[in-house]
Amino acid sequence: MTSTTMKTPLRVYIWVLLGLGLLGAANGHLVYVALTSQPECVAHVRSGASAQDGMLSAAKSSCTPTRQP
């Protein structure tokens, strides 16, 4: 019996490693953004303020109001 061995070209391994590195970098970026962003502090109309058409107001804001110039 003869055994045949398949030789995988080095460039296939390089492309797989590059793909895994890109996937890891993208996931790392998503984790970074998730930990550093504050999605509960988006611009909105404060409670008690009159909202114009198409504007939403928060029932209970978790952000402190910012000073407006």
C-alpha cells in the first residue's frame, strides 16, 4: 500500500492566520466600544420638557443634564 500525503501550501496557513487575526481584532474592538460607551446617555428631551413632533422624551433619565451655552 502507498500512502499519499497532502501538502498544504504555506500561503493557505498565512491566509487562515490573517483571517483569524482580523476576526480577533474586530471582536476586540466591539468589546472595547461596549465597555467604554454610554448608550443610556443619548440626546433626548428631558422629563417635563415639551417635546416637538418626532422627538422622544425619556421617562427617567439616568444622565445628568449638560450645560448649554
